Amino acid sequence: MNSNIQYGNSTNNQQVTSMIGEKEILSDFLISQKLISASYNTYAGECTNQQLRTAFLNILDEEHDIQANIFNDMQSKGWYKTEPADQNKVQQAKQKLSSSM
């Protein structure tokens, strides 16, 4: 993540960071972004006005970018570890999906 990106007011960030760590703050941001993205996804999927749906989809795209930036920042610091997928399980999932179509 670009280290120049600020999450909110920098004075408040410094005060909060002194009370809890950056890892906890970013974890909270990530959880919040997941909830925000889920909400905008619902709004876009259940919207009957095409202009409003398009606006929600644009916002959703921006929220996904924010979420990805937070995730990448956490992962680069070793705070969000992921395991590589087992290739046998990937192949099984592909076969299962292709057979159900």
C-alpha cells in the first residue's frame, strides 16, 4: 500500500496508534471494508434504478480497491498470511464447476 495514504485524521491516527497497534487498526479497517463491500454488493444487486445501480457498482469497485490495498499492506507486513492452494483441490474444484454447468 502506498505509505502516503492516510486513513482519517493524522492527529487522531497518532493518538489511536499509541493506544493500539497498527496491526489492530488495519485489521479493523479490513473487517470494516468487508462489511461495506458486502452492503454495496447487496444494494447494487437489488436496485431497480439503472443509474443508481451503476453508481453503487462504481462505489463497490472503489471499496474493493481500498480493501485490496489494506489486505496487501497487511500481507506485506506478515500480518495476514495465506497458504498456497493445493493444486489437486484446485483441479477438483474446476472439474466440479465445469460438470455443473
